[in-house]
Amino acid sequence: MEQLRETFNDGYLAYGHKETLRSESRKSLGSQFIEKGKLHFREISARDSDYQQAGLMGAKLDMKVKTMYPPSFRFINKSKLKIIIRGIEYDAIKVDPDNNQRYLYFYLQEVGGHSE
């Protein structure tokens, strides 16, 4: 059976985490996004069960995207990731691999704007 190659041409997402910025006196000055990498993605439609699952987790599903599964992601705590797409910051509510561990599905909740 011939394998089909998927295209991920809806853009790219930057993934990373937030780091607290502090003054010399250790006072919090805010936070900064620390980018760990980028992935090409394809936006996919969420199912009713996806919205229900997000609601059970106390979150709101704003976007669902699909990417390739990079080998480095096997060692990352995916639930703590921050994602930036088109200048908008998202929390990764959930990140699921497919059965063959070729693709990742990111379930995202918007948290605010981000200047590029």
C-alpha cells in the first residue's frame, strides 16, 4: 500500500515556555517567552468530543492543529508548553500522538497576544 504524504502548510507554530524576568533585587518584572523550536502545522477541525474533553479539564478549546512528531518531543513535558501561532499565545491543553507516533495533535487554548 502506497503511503500518502501529508502537507502542513497552514503556517508554523513556535513552542517553548515562559520564564519569569526578575530585577537585581529579585522582584518580578513579568515573563518572557523562550522559544525551543518551530513546527509546520495544519489546522484541523475539532470534534464535539474534543470540546467536551477540554471542558472536563476546565479549559476552552480554541484551536486544534496537527504536526509531524519530532523525535525530541519524546522527552518534553508537552502539557507545560506555550505555543505561538500568528502572534497569538496559546496554552497546550493536551498534546496527543497518533497510534504510529508519526503525528502530534495539539489542543490549544488562547491566553493572549504576543508581539512578533
